[in-house]
Amino acid sequence: MKRTLIYLVAVAFAFSASAQELNVASFNIRNGKSLKPGQELPKKGDYAKYNGWDHRKQILCDMINLEAFDVFGSQEVKHKQLVEMMAMLPDYAYVGVARADGAEKGEYCPVFYRKKEFKLLNSGTFWLSETPDEVSKGWDGMCRRICTWAYLQRKSDKARFYFLSTHLDHRGKVAQIEGGKLVLDWIKKNCKGETVIVVGDFNVTQTSDCYKVFAESGLLEDTYESAKYRFAPTGTFNGFNPRRYTTHRIDHIFVSKGTKVSRYGVLTYHYFRDMKATEEAMDTLAPKEIKGENRDIKVLSDHYPLQVWVTLK
């Protein structure tokens, strides 16, 4: 009886420990717009190559619902995309504003969280510029850039943490570095003693000076480096080409130094384009009644989503 009791306590403890892990992600979904009813496909751009938002949005949200991220940050989200995502992601709420006007114009970097499992304590957005509290463009940046943050509490154990989603400039080298420093300064000022998770499209590789601003800050760690287990068959940017391989990572997830990270993954999901094709017998040793079609392989976005499992303090 005593031995059985000890075993049950051990099992319960192990289950409790595993339940404390947080499933987080970062996903640049690629900005886009929906076609009007009856509108023909444009002859150039994403839709011409069957990479348009209407082509991808359902299966993209299906993937998010499947992986059931606890919290995730996204980038390049236009307001109409955001509205459509919320309709397809009923378990989530979000915080964030658009970068062009601080309301609904331009791209968001929203933070999504499972609304039944987390309580929103506070949130906000600041601009990566010399005037972060105002709608503004910073330094040599090509675009206005923002960082959206959420201060969340997990209802099950009252654990609290800050979650930041950002998108650094794609051209301005000064804007990248100074924007990174601004994010770190904000964390130092506002997140003392709390676990911090920073996700985003940093638009810089792991060899850049901007990356080093984060990785060598003494404040944060790259989860790619600290994870116990890693699934990273390629880098994070694919340019809508599922055959493209790269060693470069431009999307990153950083966590507070010393935070336990069990798993890191570049989720290389793909799907098959809906098209007219002939069903043929498989040219394998499979049973003869199994047939299939040759279809184009597509990816969910021009970035792969990143997924990381971390343990909160």
C-alpha cells in the first residue's frame, strides 16, 4: 500500500511538472488582403503564385489550432487578416495596435493568448524609434516598426510573465541595432524579476550585430541555443519556396537568462494546392487500390513558425 502511494505521488508530481511548461510560438504570417467575391486572381504578386492570403488562411489557422500554442506572437498582420484569424481561432484573444496610426492602419505585431487559461494583467505597444510613445519611424528605418507586449498570468498556478512580439526593420542597420537596444531597455525598466519571452521577425541572422545585442545582453538567451531538444531542418525564411534550404534564422525567440527550455522547433508545415489533377496508382509497393494526385506543394507563409516549450519560474 505504501509503495503504491509513493508511486501515485511520483506520477502526480511528474504530471504537475510537465503541465507547467508553456507552449509559445512566433509566426510571421505575411501581410495580405482578401479577394473580393468574383475577383480574378492578379497576374502578379502572391495570388498569382497561389500564395495569397485567401489561399492560406484556413490551413494556417488549422495549424495554430492543432499546435494549440498557449501564447504566440505574430508579425505582418493587417487588420482584415486579424479579424479573419480571430473568427477561425475561437480559443484566443489578442492585444496590439497597427503601426501606421496606433489603431488599425498598417501591420500589427499582435500577442495572442488562450483566453480561458490566461488573465491579461496589462498590455501596450511602443514604436522602435527615438520617440517610442508616439507613432513614428526610427533612425534609418524604411518603415515604422513596433513592439507589442502583454503581461499575463496563468490561471492554473498564478505564474506571471511578459511576452513581447516585435518586427525589426528589414533594411536600416542602425534601426535594427537601436531598435534592439530599445526593447532591452524597456525590459530592464519594466520587467524586473519577471520571466520575459521575446519573439519576432528580427530580419537579421544569428551572425549579425543586432542579434548579438540580444544574445550577448546577459539578460536574454536564444532558445535555439539553450533548448534540450531541437528540430530545425532549415532556417526560418523560405520565400514561399518549400524546396529552399538555409542555415540562417531571421525569426528568433529569446527568454530570460536561465529559463528552462525543453524543445525548440522550426515547424516546416506544408500543404497541397487545390488543383485539377489526375488520380493515378501509386508507383510503390503500396496496395493497388491506393491512388493519389501530383499537386504543387505550398507553405503556410514565407516564414516558418517557431515553437518553443519553456518552464516559467
